[in-house]
Amino acid sequence: MTTVPHALDLGTCALGRAIDAFGTPLDGGPTLRGARVALEPRAPLPNERAPVAVSLWTGIRVVDGLLTIGRGARVGIFGAPGSGKSVFVETIVNGCAADAVVVALVGERGREAQRWIALRGERNTIVCATSDRAANERVAACRVAVAHARALRSRGLDVVLVVDSLARVAAALREIRVAAGESTGRGGFPPSVFAELARLVEVAGQLHVGSITLFATVLADGDDRDPVSEAARSLLDGHIALSTRLAQSGRFPAVDVLHSTSRTMEDVADERHLRAARRLRQAIALLDRVDDARTLGIEPVDRAGRVAVAAESRIEGFLRQAGGSSASEATLSRLFELAALLEEVDGDR
């Protein structure tokens, strides 16, 4: 097993570049030359952190409108194969309001890695260890990405860090720890695996100057008792659930709003935004409850139900997003219009 380094040249010198876990360029460019950065994860101390108080706009309408994320939050993207995780993450990388974006491709297929490298922009850094690489190299790729994001934050930048995927990081850690003789627990994972995931995740956050907002994908097959999914939910500030059923019906993004949450939305959205989001979520929940009855030809008779059904096409139009990013002003404008339409019900009673 190849020994990975303890420090690399990272920071602004790596913007616009693609590297592996050893810092070797994967884009045909020159060797990185910059500040030496230790790869050991170091989470900020409590007194170094600042409150999450500013929105991080992702460019995805359903997220920015109904699941608003605070800058410095840690968010999980949960979904089964075929739920559109790759396109969802790509939209965030291209449209998020950040100074720099760091993408850790851990255990990714070579074809997908090549596509990410080809599509990178000037503010992006790709750190890649494909599925054929040794387990310690796959873990090191995540550590390099986290260290690079930390180095950029130390310069006062607002950074988005994408780890794709946290489940593959956990699998690589399990491989290493089991080979070292550690006893396994639930799901075949040694307890130290989850301690290491916590160390990596805790590096993210808002400081008094600079921030790291983490988006970590988690492969979820519908079993909420999966130990990696459970650990991720306990460590993160929110989760976005992607639905294979919605993806197969042609909706992008296939966000299951009712099974998703943002614990930072209350801290960063104003009262008008929160009220509108609550109203739209109520309408989505109502449509979900009457869905089975409507397939049998039974329409709701209460006024709220009838108005939600009448507005269903406009609600669906808000939840769908075909190509490109949605500006925050446009997202909020559409949200407020929809909420006003739905709130007329309460006013007319």
C-alpha cells in the first residue's frame, strides 16, 4: 500500500486544477507550487466559529426556496442510484454563490472523474481517487480536499466543499481499519470509522472571516437504519432526500421535500420567506396525502384541498428546474407568488 503524504502545496495555487491524493496534477498542468498545508483534519475551536447567519444560494430553486442552507452548514444529499445525485451536485458546483468550490471524488468511476476534470472552472479544484485506487489513497483524497478547503477559508474565502461520496469514504476507512485488526460493529464498521467521519465533517463551518459549506452525498437504498446514513444524519445540519420515483417520473431535481430538512433555514431566512415556504410545504403535504384517493377519481372536497389541486401545475413548475441555475431573486419572487395564491384560501374562509 502506497504511503500518502502528510502535507501538500495547496490553497490558491490549486484553483482551477485537478489533482490526485498525492497532489499530482491530473489535468496536464504544472506541479503545484504554494503554501505547504498539513493534511491532518483540524476542526475550528468553538471560539473560532461564528454563527451561521447568511444564506448560501445554490442555484437550485427548490433548495433555495424551501430548504434554504446557511453558509457554513454541513448538508447531506441522500439518494439511491438513479435519483440524479450527479446532476444535482453538478448544478450546485456551477451555480452556488461561493468564492471557491472544492470537489472530492472518492471511489468514483474513471469516466465520471474524467468528465468532472474536463468541466472544471477557474474557481474549482477537483481532488480525485477513482474506485481502482487503494483504500488509503481514497481516504487521502478526501483529506486533501478538506485541507485545501481549510487553506482557502484561512484566506477569508467562502468555500463550498463537495464530498462525493461520504459512503465511499466510510467504506475505504472500514477496509483500512479491518485490515489493521480492529473489531467490527454494526454493518461491519469499526467504531473508529465514524469518529474519523466526524473529524472530517467538523472542519466545515463559518468562521469570523471565511467559511466552508459542506455538501456530502450519501448512497441511500431506503434503509434508514444503514449505519453510515444514521451517522451522517447525526453529524450534518440538514439533509436533502432525492427520490428515485420522482426522477423516473421526469422531475429534476428529484427532491423529496417532505423528507428533507434544513436546520439552518430558520437562522438565515427572513419571516416572509419562512412563512411562504411553510405555506408551500403544507400544500405539497396535502397533495401527497390525497394522491392515492385522486388516482381512484376521488377529489378533495375541502377548500384548501381544492385550491392546492388547482395550483398543482404551478407548484410542480416551481419544483422542477430544467437546465441552468435559478437566481435567488427569481426563486423568491416565484415562491412569494405561489404562497400568496395559496394563502388566499385562508383569507376567504
